[in-house]
Amino acid sequence: MATVGKAQSPRTLPPTHLTVKRRTDSEGPQKTVIQALAFYLFAAIVIASAALTITSRNPVHAVLWLILAFFNAAGLMVLVGAEFIAMLLVIVYVGAVAVLFLFVVMMLNIDFAELRAGFARYAAIGAVFAVGLAAEIMLAFGAWSAGKIELARRAAPTPDTISNIQALGMVLYTRYLFVFEGAGLVLLVAMIGAIVLTHRERSGSRKQNISRQNARRPQDATRNTQPTVGAGVEL
Amino acid sequence: MTSFFTYRFGLPYGWAWTLATLMDILLIALPLMLAVAMIIYADRKIWAAMALRRGPNVVGPLGLLQSFADGLKVFLQETIIPSAANKTLFLIAPIITFTVALIVWAVVPFDARAALADINVGLLYVLAASSLGVYGIILAGWSSNSKYPFFSAIRAAAQMVSYEVAIGFVLISIVLWSGSFNLTNIVEAQKGVLGTPVNGFFLNPLLFPMAVVFFISSLAETQRAPFDLTEAESELVAGYQTEYSSMSFALYWLGEYANVILMCALNATLFWGGYLPPFDWAPLYVVPGIIWLFIKILVFFFLFSWVKATVPRYRYDQLMRLGWKIFLPLSLFWVFLISGVLMMTRVGTECAPENRVYTKQYLYDDGRPRYPTDGVCQAARVNQLEKRS
């Protein structure tokens, strides 16, 4: 059966399964061909759908192209052996963030033509940002390819002896513990902020109190009366 | 099967692997379609029996062929696409639902090491793929360009996102206890829980509440009664499916039931021992694991149908309350509780330096670790596994 990444076998299974089999080039050139084909397929779709995200006129279509881009980026990550990151990308971005995007875009009915009207006015500022981002990407790539240690890192994106998740947990919870928890704190603050901003106390709304309803007995809520003809009942 | 193609037909490894995987996919997908047809029949029969009716009994012996007759009927119907609909998305939406319902089956283990993709992030894959299911519904609702489907889509999106949070925490407690994201490892970790001869996490008093939460959440996740607000016929006609007809409608039908079977399989796999027999007793292992899994799936499906036939539909605010105010805090608290118990019982042993495994980029060129306290304690992990089983 196919094995993506590594599967750690429990002790009880036959020893043939205990050896971790990684997808390597040594398994034959055909496998590499399939990987290469998959890479070009995913990469081409990522680029095409990213381009369509910014060019499509319908905002809902734009979000859907974005989702396709996320999805194929996850595929690329599986190819380089970062399956944990790939799954997180799908769960967090496709499963949660993009759903909310789609939600908002569907509800708001944004008119993109109106947004494009100010294009000429903001073009200069936009260009500055674009150049800045491009420079940052260049710098990142420059740092990536420079130096002996970095080259070694590039050769070993995932360690051979331990699984992806362990490797990540190992550095996240030791070396980068404070940064990691700081990131968590930022998210918590953002969450509380969103709640504070949208929460409002509505007066006059009748909320259901389930325990109170359950505690209510017939004798609390009803009373027997014998009204005379035409007299009615005092409430 | 890869080796079958390599040796029998002399194919090179890559192509043999591709062919074998395609065969495996068909081996899962085709019986699944048959199972969906039969399970729809079972659903109707169980529902009918509980309502003291006969249920389908005309087509074939005991009405067994009813689902196939229904399938043929919708297949012969005309496909109607509303003129105001967004055509592409309208047609893509049921395909998404159907595909997503199928792809999760790739990681479900049918026997020891008999999963199509025995990946080490199996549980995350399940979570990722099941979170995609909502797109089929949202897109259907939006692209229909009709009010009821849209309301239904919004309800569905909110409902699925809400219950996924609780499901995520339940899965984390499972992962904590079994020490792996791999579904086969999770099943193997259920052998003889807590020294008893019973296979299944449900016996563990710490995990049983999570099993209950997962069962209820899986009802909500598949939009089955009592959480079928997305197709509440008294309010929303047929929900997001209102504008669909013919094969696109049938795809929703198939996808929905494939999802239900999947959720039954996940309930069985995560908490009730999966492909393991109910008791850790040697003669029971003679029966193939897939049979045990199948029996467990059917038991869970009976529970699903039972709930559908007996429990009235929730109100929308009650649904949200259950998800956010009860399940979320409960499962979050439970993750803390379980990790606390595990901290006390399993972790804490000092790791000898020779047992530490380091990531390559944190080693100097001569192999010395740059940060000696980093690194996973490999030997300790093995010891824990041995201690547990």
C-alpha cells in the first residue's frame, strides 16, 4: 500500500513494517517522474489560480480561486515531505478562514468595479508596497541560499529519523517556546477583541433559560378557576 | 498489490505503484457506492419499523432493490439548471460534496496496515477533508440564486464550523492518549484498554465522555436528525438541494450517505476498536478485521437511524448553544484533563543523552547537537508504547 511520509508502526505488527520507508529517488526513476509531474501540476495550478484570484470580477469566484491555490500549495508541501504543514494549511485556511471569507463575500455583495475606480490614485503607493515585498522575498531567498549551515538545512527539510510533527514540536516547544506562546497570546487578544467589538447587550430580548424552564412545574404556571358566565378571569 | 504488478507483469516500480493505487481506489469506492445504496434502504427500513410502517417493500425481494430503482429514476430525469443560477458553480457543488465524501476513506484502516494511504498525519487528513465538505453546501446555496438554499447554506456553514471545533478537541484527546496521528496506530493502541481484555478506548473513563461528544458531533457534522436544520422541510423546502434535480441531486444523496457511513467508521475506529475484535482474545482475530469494522459501522448506523426516527429536530439557537457553550468548553477542559493525567503517568522520565534524536539542521557538522536539551526522546517513547500494551 502507498505510504506518504513515514508511518510509525506499533510494536505489535510484523517487523517488516517496522522499517520506515521514505519516498526517495532510489525507488526508481518512474516514481521521480510521477513526483515531478505532480509538482508541475500543483505549481501550475497554484500560479494560475493565484492570478485568477486577483483578476476575476466576481468576488465569490476570487475566493474560490484562492481556495484552489491554498489547496495546491498544500499539495506542494506534501511533495517536499512537510505533510503536517500541508494538513494544517488545509484545516486552517481552507477549512476555516476561507469559509468565513466566502461567507462575508457572499453576504456583502462587494462591487469590485467600484473598488477599481480608485486604481490610478493608489497605483503609486501600491507600487511602493509591491517593490518592498519583492525586495523582501529576494532577501529571504538570498539568505536561504547563502552559507554552509543554510545549505545543509536545505538538504534536510525533514529529518529522516523522526516524524514531521515530532520535529516541529521539538523546536517549537523548546527553542521557540516564548515566540510560540507569544503568537498564541496575539491570537487570544485578537479573539477577545473581536468579541468585545461585536458584543452588545440587547435589552428587551427574551432569552431562553433552560434550567429555569425545566424547573418550572404545572402548579407554578397554572391555576384552576371557575369563572361565572360572562365574568372572565383576572390574569 | 504494488509487488503483484511488479513481479507478475514486470512493470517498473513507479507505474506498478500508480496502477496498484488506482486499483485500491476502485476497490474502496465501488463497494462504498453499493454500501450507500444498501444503507439508504436500511435507513428507510429502520425508520419505517420504528414508525410501525413497512417501508420499501415493492422493488425486488423485501424491497431490496428500492435504492437502485430510485437511482435509475433520478438518472433518467431531466437536469434542470435555474436560468438565474451560476451554472459552473451550480454543477461543481454536488461534485465537491461527493468527492469529499469519498477522499476521506483513503486513510480509514480496514485491517492492520490495510489502509489506502497509511500516512502519519491520518487524523489531520480526516479533519482537513471533512472541513471541505461545507463547500459543497455553501456553493450550492449561493449558486442556486434562491433564498431558501442560501439560508440553508448559511446555516450549514455555521453548523459545520461550530461542531468541527469540538471534533478537533476530541481528536486531540485521542491523539494524546494514543501518541500518534496515524489511524492504524490509534487502533492498535486500543488493544486491551487499561489492562482489561476489551479493545476500544470507550472503556477508558477519561475517553468515554469524548466518545459521546464525538458521536453527537458526528450527527451534527453529517447534518443528520436531530441537527438536520439545513434541510428543515417545514422552513426551507429542501434546503440547499431545493433547485437540484436528476444526477446532481443524486450526487448529494450519495455524498450525504457516504459521509454518514464514514462518520460511523470513524466512531468505530477512534473509540470502539476499529478493525480489532471487541475482545483481545486470540480466536476472535481469525475473523478478518474488515468484518469487525463492518459490524461496528452497521451498529453505529443503526444508532444514527434510531436517533433520526426518535429525536425531534433542534431549534437553531439550541444547536449553537450545544456546540459552543457545552461541547466546546467540555472538550477543551477534557484536553487539559487528559494531558494532565498523561503528564503525571507517562512523561517526566529523564532522557539519557544517547536516546535523544535531533533534527539535522540543529547539529554541527561533526554531529554534535547545537542545543543539547532539544531533541525527541526516542527510547522513552518506545518504552511507553511497551508499557501501555
